[in-house]
Amino acid sequence: MSSLKSFDIKIKREIRDSIYNYVHVTESEDKVIDSPIFQRLDRLAQTSTSPFVYPSLRYSRKTHSLGVMHLVHRAFLHLLFLQSDIQSEISPLLFGELVVFNSKKERGLDNLSQKLPSDWWNSKDLDEKVQSLRYAGLLHDIGHAPFCHTFEDVCKKLKEQGKIKIDFNHEVMSRKIIKEKFKELNLEAPFTPDHINNILGPKGEAPQFLRELISSPYDCDKLDYLKRDAYHSGTLEYGDIDCERILDGFRVKDLKLCISSSAIDTLMNSFRAIQFMYTTVYHHKTCRLFDFMIADALEKIPAFIEEIVLDLDKFLKCDDCSFICEVKNRKEKGDGYGEAWEIFKKIRKREKVYKVIVEYPLSLGIATDASEEIKKLEKHLEDKAGEDLKIRLDYLPDILPVRTEENGIYNWLSGKRIYDPEVGELKPLRAISETYFYQLLRHTVLFRIFGHRDQLEDRGCMLKAKKIEEEAKTKLKEIEEKYLLK
């Protein structure tokens, strides 16, 4: 394994950052950042509706992407010093970033100086690996659409309804942009799309631990947005986490990204932070209300949604503001544009269309699938509400503190991902702390029912809403009791 060569990767400039003070950028990254494709992220809000409640939580996907690039680099440097021979060539004081370094080798971990069962890894020198990972962190969100996850949810719904032909996933779109718009991104040789997409893709050829630095239960993506959102929203009591402690706890064993038992307390705090940030910030009732209004507007114009999703060039010209402007320009054409524009006008004026009728923190086990019962409850309550009181249920059971796409939360909890330095072995969380294990077996889902404000001004509808509230809470308590031990 070769050492970093300063003539290959030079730090060109530093960018001031509210979280890390400075984010350093290489010459090649500077060209990518200046590309129109990447600059589009500066016109996509990281959180579309949270600023309605937390006005200071207003920053861009570009800021977050720079932060993820910074963190994945920090994490990789830590792993290299801990699990390779690089410290014999370069002092931590000369490496450009200070890292915690223990001269005593820990047992049983992968030796990152040796060849690994990965052609991607073995065919590249250290410079290429580091720069490829930094690119992956920088570009992991390049495929986000206007209104981010709300846009994605609407596309899924429209596809299920047969109103559009194609589904949309921002991760798939990111890899598509990297592959098809490589030159426009100003990426230069020797780097190719494969350098980056083999890290970002779920079945990429890069070692698993590199992919997990960007997508895993404790990835750098999550660490950055939690800390950044807590800072900008002013909710440090909910979401502030110790990123450095978690990064210092990273270990690689059998090519998997694991965490040292010494950092388990800090890791658990990050899991709690996810729950707190969703319940108090991301899914605040007012934020969700405006999420629904944006979704209502998007659902009026399925043809326009499909038009930009199918045409990559049109997609890359769309941001939060230009999307709304285009809807405004087409408002006289029919096809739902006029209706969509009226909704966007209300959003811009902060006019609330919906009002909460029911709010219930539903506690469920991680292995619980109450979706069928929720659907039955939804149908029953909609029938009871009738046409004069249209209601809307808000229930997202997939907001879990630990999420892994491949095996799911339960397999992660029961699998061996905690490194015990005393014995040099991986252990399941339960063997380290039964308390933490049982804490993660349950999670809270905010269950809400919204009604239309204008309808709720009618006394008869208000009385009906009260009965719906009582019946919904009774049924939800029954569901909780049913799944109490599951």
C-alpha cells in the first residue's frame, strides 16, 4: 500500500463550515464543486418544510454534501492509522488531519495494508481509494429532486396508482448522474464513474466497509445531518451528537464496518437523537402539514413529474424555486398546473390547509408490522368521517433508530457488529449491553390524523372529529397492547 502523494492530491482551498470550522477541498474536488450540476444542490433545501417551524434550519444539500465528504475522510484516516502500516510511513502530525492513534495493535481486525478479497481495492493505490471515497461522500446526494423526500414519496404513490410509468429513487438517480454526466461534473482521469459508483451502489465492488461509511446504521451521512440539523434548528438537546467519538470507535472486521464497545454509549445517543429529531423537528405537526400540501400540489401534475424524471437534462435544471416557477408559467395550460400553483401560493404565504385532529405516540416493537391494522383503521375512520370531513392519516413505521437496507434492524441487533477489544472479537449488542439491546427493540411512531381546516369550522364536523379522536386512540392502545412483547 503506497502512501499519499502530495503531487497527486493537493488541498487547494478551505471552506468555512458552521460544524467543522473548515472543510478542506482538493484541486480536483474544487472543479467538481464549481460544476453547474453540483451547484444545483445549493438551490435544494436540506429540509423542505422544517424552516416553517425552525426558521434557522435553512441550509442546502450542498452544505451537507461537503460535510459528509469531510466526515468520511476523517473516518477513513482513523481506520488507516488503526488497521494498516501507514503510521510507519507518515506521522499523525504530518497527515493533514489529527486522528486518535493507539500504538497497541488490536487483535482480530482486518489488516488494511494487505490485499483484500476485492479487486476494486487491490487495483488502486491509497490516493485513489481516499479520493474515490471523498468523491462518493461529495456526490452521494447529487440525485435529489426538488422537495427531496416528499418528491420521492409522491413518485412512488403515482407509480402505484398507474399515473406515471417510472419510480424515482434519489440514490439510483445519483449513480445515473455520475455515470452519464461524468464530464459535466468535471471529474478528471484517472477517476471514472466506477471509482465512485462501486462505493455508492448497494452491490458495488468496493469493500463493504467503504459503502457502510456512507450508508449504514452509523454512517457519516446520518452523523452529519443529525449534528448539522440540531445546530441550525437550535435543538442541541435533541440531536447533538459526538461525531468524533463515533468515528474513533469505527473498526473493520471481515470487511464490515463495526463499532468498538468503547464507543457504544455515544452510538446509542445517536440512535436516540434520530428518534428525537424525527418526533420534534422533521415530523413536527406543522412540518408534516406543509409536507402534505407540497404532496397535494405534486399529485396534481403527474405529467410534469414524469417529464423531468425521464429527462436527465430537464431534471438537472430543476431546483426548489425553478420547479415552482415552471408550474406558475404553465398554470393556464390546465392539466392540474393551475391547481398546483394555487397550493404553492398558499404554502408561500404559510396558509395552513390542514389541522391535527389526533396525535398519538404509538410505541411498537421493531419486528411489528401493524400496517394492515392501520389500513383497516384508516378505512373505518374515513368512512365514519364521510365527505363533509375528509381526513388524512400520517403514519410512517419505517423511521427506526437503526436501519440497514440489506438485513433490517433485527438482524443488525442480533448480528455481531460490536468489537470487544478485550478479547479481540465481534459480539452482538446484547452481549455488550442487554439494556441497550432492549431499548432498541421498541421505537415510537407519531400517529396523526389531519382534517381540513375549513371543514373543521363547522360545529357538526368538530363533534365528528372528537368522536374520531376517541375511537382512534382506543384502537391504537389495543394495537400497542397486542404487540407489547413483539
